[in-house]
Amino acid sequence: MNIVMALFGAVSQGLSWAILALGVYLTFRILNFADMSCEGSFALGGSISAVLIVKLGLNPFLTVILATLAGMMAGLITGLLHTKLKIPAILSGILTMIGLYSINLRIMGQANTPIIGQSTMISLVKGLFPEAKALGMKDSTLQTWITMGIGLVLTVVVIALLYWYFGTEIGCCIRATGNNEVMVRAQGVNTDSMKTLGLVISNGLIALSGAIVTQSQGYADVKMGVGAIVIGLASIVIGEVIFLRPKSFASRLFSIMIGSIIYRMIIAVVLQLGLNTDDLKLFTAIVVAIALSIPNLKKNRVTAHRRVN
């Protein structure tokens, strides 16, 4: 029963983190850009949402929108560092990530900001179901269901918007820039603008995920983005391995959502089996390494089999 409840909670967490994985996918897979600023953007979204709720008492849904806009600004800075100042991609992301650490501390005024007892998206939606307690449903179970519902709705909306936008002319230019930058530039497209726009969208989604996770877990922490990029990559590669590298763009986006859920379920199971929480980062690294190596191992096996025959 403990494992079943852990898996139930893992699904809700996976949906909350799925938008982060979608943001990472845009830079690493579509733009072919190693953007390290996502770890700072994730914490930025969480810190802004928490501070606006605690200190200003703003509507939690509004804080999510403002957090997304702040993440887009962070992506813009990374894009300008890379395209205008000609700083290498990975270094421009690292510079933004380091700068955001201090900015997040300035925003919160401390290392973490609890929002327990404050109005959140989850508490507002929970207030719409007063009959749930009358039916004997536990508060924690109801909260998990609501978190799952909010995560599912927001993730599906994000996937729908991404599918629509990257089917437009500008979206196709962004995808083509990551695929063949020289060819796109030869067609008269400003590839620097396409890279910057892709980073803006990506970091906006990552900050959105940070705000959602903050409201679901009840606090924002300046270090909550540490390892976020690995978690995003784990969701991507797990989804790709399970769906055998989906071909269509829509199926790829949905595979990332499923991969995020499965990753969280794996973590929940190993924790129930007694894994030390201090070893989670190591375990995640091993999962990513295995998931990345499976396609190559299969390819080598098929090649060796053909040579034998």
C-alpha cells in the first residue's frame, strides 16, 4: 500500500516537473544548445511565486504568470550573451545561472521562503470541493489529486501551444536553426534571433515549472534548481527509449510528459525500497546514462548481427 501511495504521489510530481523537461527539450534537442541557465531559471520561478504570495498576497495563478515572464527574461539574457557578446553557449548559460543565484537570494531575502498556510493554486482549487472532506477523503489524498489535475491541465495546454507555435513559420525557423544553422542563414533568416527566441520560450517554461513545484511542495529554495537539468534530460531520454524515438513532434512532446512521470515513479519505488536520499543524484545520473546508452547498444547489436549473417 505504501508503494501504491508513493506511485500515486509520483504521478502528480511527474506532471509538475514535465513542463521543466519540455523546456529542456527545446534547447537541448531542438536548438542543440547546451543551456545551463535552466537551473537558475527554475529557482527563479519558484522564488518569485513564493515571494509574491507571501509578501504581496497576490493571486497564486497570477504569480505563476509573472514567474514565467521572469524566466523568459533570464532566457533573453542568456541569448544576448551568446549572440551579441559571442560567448560560447555553455558558458553563457553558466554565467546566467550563477547570476540568478544571487538574484534569487535578493528576491527572497533568505535561502528559502515557506508558503505553508498561504493561498496557493492547490488550496484555491481544494476550496471548490468541500464535499470531499464530508465523504471522508483524506486531506493529503485530495491535495495529491488536485496537484495531479493542475499539472495535467497545464502540461497538456503547454504541449498544445508548443505544437501550434512550432508549426508556424517562426517556429519552423527555430527548429531549422537547431537542425542546420548555415542553411537557415542562407535563406535570409536571422539565426541569432531564432536562438534567443528559443531560449526565451525554454526558460519561461522552466520558470513556470519552478512556480508550480514551489506551490505543490510548500516552499521555494535557492538551491531547488540544482540538478534540474539532469532531471529534465532523464525525462526526455526515458520517454524516447520507451516510445522508440517517436517521429512526430506531437508524439515527442507527449513522450516527454510520460517520461517525466515514469522517472518520478522509478524514484518513488527505489526510495520505498530503502535508497538513501543522499544517493538520489547518483541514481539519476545512472538512470540517464543507461537510458542514453540503450539505443546505441541496440544499434551496435543489430550491426554486429548483420555482419555475422
